[in-house]
Amino acid sequence: MPTLQEAMAHVGRDVDRVLETVLLPGTGPEGRLADAMRYATLGGGKRLRPFLVAASADLFDVPTEQSRRIGAAVELVHSYSLVHDDLPCMDDDDLRRGRPTVHRQFDEATAVLAGDALLTLAFDLLAAPATSPSADVRVELMRALSHAAGAHGMVGGQAIDLAAEATPLDLDGITRLQALKTGALIGFCCEAGAIAGHAERERRHALKAYAHDLGLAFQIADDLLDLEGTVEETGKAVRKDDAAGKATFVRIMGVDKARQQAAFLAAQAKDHLQVFGARADLLRDLAEFAINRRS
């Protein structure tokens, strides 16, 4: 079995090849938009979410070409969310993955349009027969992704985040915020493999439970990185949340307790995978990676 790093790199290369086929270089009046979409999506990143799709799909022997297309669709949605989150009206960030954010490299209007186009392209990718020969599977994938990305998922979490600037959140509020803003899309990634593989209810539930704990552990690790990491490690501005007095897991719980909670959640996430035996070892390794990463 490959190491986690080898497996993630392999999936990342596969997904990048899919993205290259749907994000063609720009020509004509809309060329600037196409270039911004490519800049936002092909500029690096861990491809963690596509890896989750691939690893969960492998549990059900979903063909590789199908899981990579689903993973590419998720990466399009993730990239759109970063473009919009970085805008001055949102988190107002100038640096992403070690280089200027899209609105700094291009302009704000182009960044908004690029995000819009990336989001809609994701559903175009899922709708194609190459993603699954089953129309029912394609519809279910689109339904689940739209729920994870919309007002009851990622966008809803961002709305809570903005509202929290005026009304600070307690621990329950932060947990709900991150379950929506970060966890919902991670949840889709794990569930997508089960959808594509026509999995039974027990195994689908196990992956959703794994994703829930993984998403919270991942966010706590992000909060710790914001406080303790460097720009060189993370590729983005650090200590912004602390400087703004923003409520985070670390700010409420303290560094030591937050780190302990992340470790507890990672262990609990791994426990949910018992039904899959050794086939889920890469997903177990990913839970450890999520809380020990430096970027």
C-alpha cells in the first residue's frame, strides 16, 4: 500500500489532469475570466477533498475515472469558495497558497465572476455521463453537493462567520459554524464515494460520522496554525483571527485543550471506520495528517 503522501500526490495529479481538460486557457473577450479560473484552481493546494472522494470511492470499487471527476468537481467548488472568501467584503485576504489572491492578481469583479463560473462548472462536470453511467447517481451527487455548498452548508457557515463579527460566538456556535463552513463539504467528499458505489446505509453512515469528526479536527488544526504557523508554512496571512479578536476554538478553549480536542476527534474519526477494516487505512492516516499538518 502506498503511503498517505504518495496516495495524495497520485490523486492530486489525476485530478489536475481532469481540471486541465475543463479549465482551458482563455481566448477572446472572456479570456481574462478563464485565466482567473485557472489561476484560482490550478495554483497548488493539497487536493485533500478530492483525496477524500477517491479514498471513500475505493472502498466500494468505484472506477478511478469516475472518482477523479467527482473529486475535480469538489475542487472547483472549494476553489470558488476561497476566491469569494478572500474578497474585501468577506475575509479581505491578499495572499493564498503563497501568492496574490485572485482579486489582487486580477480585480474584484473578475474574482466574483471566476467564483461564480467555478461553482457552476462543478455541476456541469457531475452531470456528464462520464461521471457515472447511472443518472440516479449523478442526480444524487448534484443534490448532495448543492446541499453541502449552499445555505444549509458552506455558504450558511460563511454567513454565520460574518454575523459573528458583531455578535461573538460561544463554543456551540463555533462548532455549528465550522460544521457548516468546513465540515459540510468534507462530509460530501466522504459520502460521494458511497453514493457512487451504491453503498448500504450502515457504511454510508460510518463515512458521514468519520467526516463530521474529521472536519472539526481539521478546523481546530487550522485555528492552531493561524496562531502558531508562519506565512511561509501556510501560504497565507497568519494571526488575523487573533488580532481581530475573533472567536475560534483556540481562543475559547486555549491552545493545550484545543490540541487535545483535535487529537480526540481524530481518534474518534478513525473509530468510525472499523466496518471497513484495513481498506480504510489511508483514511485513518488522513485523520492524523489533518491535525499534524503545517500548512
